[in-house]
Amino acid sequence: MTEDLLVIERTGTRWGVERPLVRAYDRGGDGIRITLDGGRLGADRVVGLATGVEVRLPGRVLTRYWPVSNRGLAVHEGRVVVVIDPGRPPAALACPQEGAAHEG
């Protein structure tokens, strides 16, 4: 399946968020906060928008050894991107602070 993703980075890992779910963003002392339909995520930086990327379902090995819930993997700018499950975002993307948001 192809998706449009907002690609973000947190502690060296690239994560993809389905672009239609992103409502707003803001910058703060702890990085970037991203508001989704169902909550907020934190990131060190926004890598960019990946349009029409192929998202592949996670294989058995990834599912077995990596406990982070995800929708699959994609490649953007030559790097692997883990596409998050928006209903169960990984703890690594927890957003510690609340604040005003700018439209995204």
C-alpha cells in the first residue's frame, strides 16, 4: 500500500505518521510536538513529507523481536522508516509537555 507520511526522528530512529492524521505541530524546549487526531507525539526533528511511499507490512522477525506496535516499514531518503500504529504509538514518541500548536 502507498501512503503519504510525515517522517520524524527521535533518538536516531525514523518514524512515519500518516499525514492525514496530523493536525498541528509546535516547537518547544524538548523538541517538536505533533498533534494527531488521537493525541500528541514528540520528536527531535521533522525529516520531511514522504508522498506515495510503499509501506510494507512488518514481517514475522520484526514482529517477534521488536515489541513496538507498528503498521509496517517504508524507505525514505535511503533510510528505514517505522510507520506507527496511531492507536498505539510507541513510548519513544511520548510528548512530555503540552503547549500551543500551530496549524500543520
